[in-house]
Amino acid sequence: MLAYLDSLCAALLARNTAEIRRLLAHPMAQDLPRRVREEAVAISRAGRRSFMAPVNALHLYYKLTHMVDESSDSTFDSPPRQDPSKPQDQLDLPLRKVSSR
């Protein structure tokens, strides 16, 4: 579902009408909230001249990415343990790659 929503958001941001319609015809589109489907239809009808932003689709994508179980994702592996007697000058934070579609 996350990959499908990522493709839909990319198509919405690019104002790719044909791709938006193709993705809305996919059976997974029925699992999307009504507001997201309506927003996608409105953006595809408005075409490239529109300044509409896919706020609902992007918000759903944001929520779903944060619901993913981070323990099963390899990008969230904890760093190797260091000797606790050594002072640590820098805090290491795990980073994850964000799709640039």
C-alpha cells in the first residue's frame, strides 16, 4: 500500500493526468480514504494549469510511513555498542532515505 501511495503522490505532484487515472483504476484505490480519492480526481481534472496541492494524499503518506514497524526496517538498525567508559562527543542518529519520486 505504501508503494502504491508513493506512486500516487508522485503522479499528483507531477500533475501526470494519465498516471493518476491509471492508479485510481487500480483495485488498491478502493482502500484509500474518500478525501484522498476525491482530491486525486480533482487534480487530474484540473490538469497542469492547477495550483492544487495533494495535501490529503501527502498527509496519508506521512501517517503511513510513521506507522511502519521500524524494528523490521534495516534503515533503523542501531549502531554497534561502544565502550561505555569512553566519552561520546557526538550523538549518532539513524537516517533513512526518502523517496524522491
